[in-house]
Amino acid sequence: MSEKKEQMLFSNMFGSVSDQRVVYFRKKGWFSGGSREDVPLRHVTSVRFENTRSIIGGIVFVLIGLLTIIFVVGIIPLAIGILLLWGSPTVLVNTTGTDLSAAKGWPWQRGDAEKFVEALRKQLFKE
């Protein structure tokens, strides 16, 4: 018997999707790479995209940054506050037997997150 060769369909910094499996990074954050998960497509139950924002934290950091902007140090909390208000793209993958696995990216990686979710959905719900 001949086995069907796996065909890679999509790949970016959030993970890879083939016709047989998905590879993604569980618990990935801004400063952590997360752990690699390699799951057959039949074990993936859902995938979704969220843009998570921290409004209160962002406002606090922006205010601290504005109050201390006369010192060069004020730029750092101001930048952090802007990033928190901008929001982080988050990809949530749910598999059988595990809880939701989240992978967060930097705010400017929103397009990559949406493309990864769309590619995985195409494979999960193809007719």
C-alpha cells in the first residue's frame, strides 16, 4: 500500500497547516516562544481569532508615560501603553482532550494570525 504524501498548505509565524495536521505554538506570548504542538486535523475541534486589549493597563501606562515624558524614561511606559491599547492578535486552537491553546502575537501581526486561522478553517471545514 502506498501512503498519501503530506502536502503543506500554509505556514507563518503562528504555525503550519497541511492536509493532514496542524503545527502551532501553544502558550506563545510577546516574549515567549511557547511550546510546539503537532496535532492531526481530525483532533482539532475549533479555532478562532481574537484581538485582546488591556484598556485599563494601557491607560495607566500611557498616563505614566505622559507624566514622565520630560524624562527620557517616560517613552518606555508610553510605548507599552500604546501596545496594550492597540491589542494583541490571539489564535485559540481547541483540540480533543485539551483546553484551548492560545498563541499571542505583536499588534502588527494581526494579518498573520487571521491568515493562519483562515487556512486552518479551510482544512477543518472543507467539503
